[in-house]
Amino acid sequence: MTRFIFDQFSKDLFESLLGDYGVVETGKRVSSEVREIDVWFSPQKKDLPPELGLLGEMASSGTVSLFEPYRNPVTVNEIADCLQKQNTVRGQMYREALRKKRRFELADWPRLWILTPTASKEVLGTFGGRKTSEEMEGVYYLTEGLKTAIVVLHQLPAIPSTLWLRILGRGKIQEQAIDELEALPVSNPIRSITLELLYNLQQNLELSTEQEQDAQELIMRLKPLYQEDRQRAMEEGRQEGEANLVVRLLCRKNSQISSDLESQVRQLSIEQLEALGEALLDFQSESDLRNWLAQQD
């Protein structure tokens, strides 16, 4: 049961991170025999933002990218299934190119990315998975004609560019990625999006009647983070309300205040705003406000 919950989280993550830069379809059906591609990404922009790191590089292949994330270590049969789905997509794209009288070369073939927490040497060797000195640790490319790479999430270096992939790992790897995610600036939009997805994952796992050990550990890791995030949101709402009140009081006392002073006031903490609310009763001019703000600096 939890495997399907994690599968949905993976699909939501790719849709949220790549949706602004192309067409993302999850659970896409191909061929008359019903098969589903976990994540289908068709780029509509040439370059993806550097903030997406390795994920952005993978999705910027210039053609359709197929992502198949696995919660458990991928098996030989599962890799074979992925390759079969990829070949079905290639056939569809080839026939579409023929209808439109376009050339369809190797560079146009769909690129397949198989994401797995771990992979044995035997599994990688079965498909000729190789890593050159130029490639990042944990990324194993199959022969060029297969247009496929196996990404072993737990082997990826713990650097910012791999964060959005390591978040799909398990156990300590995923926990470390969550720590790094938490440390990002609160203003980072990708941080907010990913945290919301993680909170949804946490709630779905809690509702599940079958919880694996690492799922329980993930729930416990996310609970305090969720509480801190909600508390921060409440405080931000309170700070905004306090700032609005103080700005109104200042405008009543001085008719209006300059935009730069208003901006400084709105950046004050709740405690500073409360202190300013008392101090402004004695202000005679805008210069009093400037002097008070200077003292805070």
C-alpha cells in the first residue's frame, strides 16, 4: 500500500518541478496493450532553471523524457518492462514523424531515466550500465542505442544539484535531503512546493493501515517540520497584520509616510512593531520615525 503512496508523491514532485517548462503527464497510457509511463515530460523551453540541478539537466535532453521512479531496488524484469514501454513510445513518435514527413533520428528518441534507491552490480551489469569519469557518481548509462540511464539515488553525491532526486530516496538518504530542503531560504518557491508535497505524503502515510519501518520514520521526521512551517505561516500572518496596523496609525498621525519608510516598517519583527506602536504616540514628525528606525538598525 505504501508503495503506491510513494509512487504518487514521485509523480506529484515531477509535475510540480517541471510543469512550468513543458508538458508533464503522469500515468500516461501507451499502445493497445495498456501500459503506463510514470512520468512523461515533453520540454517546451530550451533551458530549465539551474535551481533544478541534475533533474533539470536530465529533463533538458531536447526530446521527450520518461521517468520511472522505484521505491524499492529495481529488478531486471522491471528494467526490461521500462525499456519495452520506451520502445513503444519510440515507435509512436516514429510513426508520427512519418505522417508529418519529418526525419526521426537517434537524437529524437525518447530518453528513459530509471530511478532506484539502490542497484546491485549484477543488475547494472546485465544491461551494460556504465559510468564514465565525466558522469556524476550514481548515474549509469546503458548503450547509446537504448537512450537510457539508471540513476542510483543513494549513490548520488550529497550536493545541492542532486537534492530534488535524493528526496525520492529512502531512510537516511531521504532524511538528509529533507534536512537540506529545510535549510533552504523560506522564500525559495521550490522549497515551499516540495514541503507541501511532503506534508501530503505524510498525511497519506498516516492514513495507511500498512506502514513500513522507513515510512514510520519519515512520518516522525516530517511532523515537527510541518508544525514549524505552520507556526511560521501563522507568525507571518500576524506580522503582516501588525505592520498594516502600524502603517495606518503612522499615516493618521503624519497624513502619509514615504514608501521607503513604509517598506522599512513592514520588515520589522512582531516585537519591533509592537514597540513602534507605543513609540509613535510621541512622534511629532516623520524624522522621529526615521530616528527610531535608525536606532533599530
